[in-house]
Amino acid sequence: MEGRMSRGLRWGVLAAVFVVAGLLSGCVGGDSEDGTSEPSGTGGATVATGEAANLADADISVTLGATREFGIELSSPTAAAGEVTFGVTNGGKLPHGFAIARHDGDPGSLPQDGLNVDATQVDILADSGSMDPGATATITLDLEPGSYVIFSNTGGHYSAGMFIGFTVE
Ligand SMILES: [Cu+2]
């Protein structure tokens, strides 16, 4: 009886680990697949990649890695509060990603864990995952007025300066 209980408990723990692993891989995956993800993060973001990403829908155009490999350019540094769609193009030679977090002050001062933004301390509202050179994505989320940081969440890119401030009015 006791053995059966602990075996059941072990399977339960194992199942929980698989669920967590699935969620984690879902957050960073989808780099080359076409499709639309389930809402992720507290912003309830919708991320569309590949053919599902229609850049014509974008309110803000975001170019990654174009004039500077670890740089980000925005068509506008501000947007009106409410639903905002970012149309993202990786114009660089390396894989890059689009991530956004609410943050007051210096956009370079997000807490880091080693070379990366510390996701245990930063509420990342949306993350495109890694995008190959030339890849496109649209990210739609509801934004409240305030200061935000848009950054590349690809390994080490934030610490290399791949971020830019963004204001919602
Ligand atoms: Cu990057």
C-alpha cells in the first residue's frame, strides 16, 4: 500500500516536471515554425511568426541588428496605450529576438543573471523567441501607459547593448 502511494507520487512529480519543461520550451521555441502562439506572460501577448506574421498590421516597426548587429531600431519611440502590434524583422547576421518588459529608468539597468535578463526578476510581457536572420514576427499586446524596455533576449545580447527604451502614453 505504502509502495503504491509513493510510486503514484513519483509519477505525479515526473508529470509535473514534463509540464514545466513543456512550458519553458514553449516560451523560447517556435523560431522557424510558422504560426501563432498562445498568449504568454502577463501581457496576454500574441506572437505570430513566419507566414502568420503580417507586418502590414504593425503599429510599430522594429528592426533588429540592421545598422548595428546588437542594436534595435523602432519606427517610433512611443505608442498610445491599448493594443499595440510590433512588426519585427531580424535585419542582422545573427539570430535575434524581440522581448519587452515594463521598466522605469535606464533601459540598460534590467536585472541580469550572468549575461541575460533575469526572468525571475523581470516580468517579460512578450518574447518572440530566437528569430533567424531575415525572419519576421508580429507581437500584439495590451500596454498600459509607462516606460518599457524592448530588448533581444538571445544569449548575451542584452549585455552587449541590444535594448532600447519605449514609452506608452
Ligand atoms: Cu540579439
